[in-house]
Amino acid sequence: MAMTGNRPALVMCAPDALGDRLQSFIADRCRLFRISNNSTSRELGQMIRDGSAAGALLAAHQVGRAERQLATWLEEAGIPYLLAVNSEHQAHLMFELSARDYVLMKMPDDHIESALIRFLKSLVPDQSPHAAGSPASSVTQPNAIWVRTGHAERKVLHSAIRSISADKDYAIIELDDTSLLVRATMSSLEAELPDSEFIRIHRSHIVSADDIREVRTLGPNRHQIRLKNGRVFPVGRTYWPRIRAMLRRQNRPSGAQLLTG
């Protein structure tokens, strides 16, 4: 389904195959200008000016010096951009450089498409009656946490978080339509989240309690949790008593039975 309203102009710098895949998601949702992944910042800037582009999409199989230089130029010019990469470790490199969003190309197509659409929508000024500055915008927001992404602090609503997983000195927060690589430890995030809504199931994983769909017993002291979105996580042995207590409080069966939320 095409976006309604104004279609933003977007410059995409990507290798041919990767660019073709990205274009298939957004061709009817924006005015797209493609340039070679070997382009310089001068060429990128010229294309943005000539096309009156509102933002840029950088894509790479491996983030190298050229991608870093382009990202630096976009950051300094104040031009919104989204990075498409194959690995969260590559995104990790970019978050040392900037605060912009990224999408992981190894994720399912609907996840990638949602992240791209969200980015495109951010490039279109909000002209609705409830835009910032109107009385409706002053309504109190639900509980949220603030997380560090690159050089910026970002607000993430509790209700949007499906799971959190450790990645060395960082954490990956999974939302409905994207994932965020944040500069935080699992312990610090766990301390900020309410026990009534989230539960740590492993030293490397925290999940939304309401999103738990299934708990399976795989063997002695071996358990597994499946969320409503299909993601499966192992349960750490030391965390099982806490999970079992939560299930009992909610009058849910534990073990190999299906949990419906």
C-alpha cells in the first residue's frame, strides 16, 4: 500500500543488489534517486540538492571508510539518514559515529519494510491537528525509558518493547517495527523497567511478560519461551524459579503447555 499524502524525496546510496531489494519496499512510497555506493560526499550532496531530497538511505554489506565518510557528511549537514546493514555488529560501528536509525537486512521482509516506512514518514512534516504545539500534544505519555543511541537520547515507550537482548557492551531493544542498538547494560535496563511488565529470563534476555505466548520444558532444568511475535528465547537455569512464580501469580500453567495471552 502506498503512503498517502506527500511523497518525500530520498537519495539512496547502495550496491546494486542491495539497492534493488530496498527499492522494492519503497519505490511507490517516495521519489527515489539512486547513486552508486562508490559516490563521494560531494556527489551525494549534489544529488540531494538537485532532487530537493529530505533524507538519505545508506546501504552496505560491510560498513567501510566510504560509508563512514558519507554518514559523517550527512550528520554534519543535518540531513536525516537511515543505514541498512546486514549485521548488528556493523550497525554498532555506525552508532559510534551518529545517532541515526538503522535497519538490519537479515530481519524478515515485513520488519524491514516497517522500518523503512517509519523513516519515510519521519521526513514528511506532520500537518495533522494533533501535531506538536497543539493542545492534544500535551497529553501525558505512557511510561517510558530513555536510552542512549549514538550521540542522542531516545524515548522508548514501555508498551512498544517486545524484548531486550545483550550484545557485548550494548543492548538490542526489539520493537514492533524496528530494533534499536543502545548503549546500556542489561542490569541498568532491567532496573528501569517495571517488574509487573517485564521479566528477565536469561542473563542476556529480558522480555515483555504480556508477550509471552508459550513456555516449554525441553528437559531437566531446560526451558524455552516463545513470544507472540514468534521469537524464541532460552531460559537461564537461575531465572526459572522467578518465571515459575510469575506464572503461578497469573494462574497460568508452566511446563510444556501453551500459554495464550
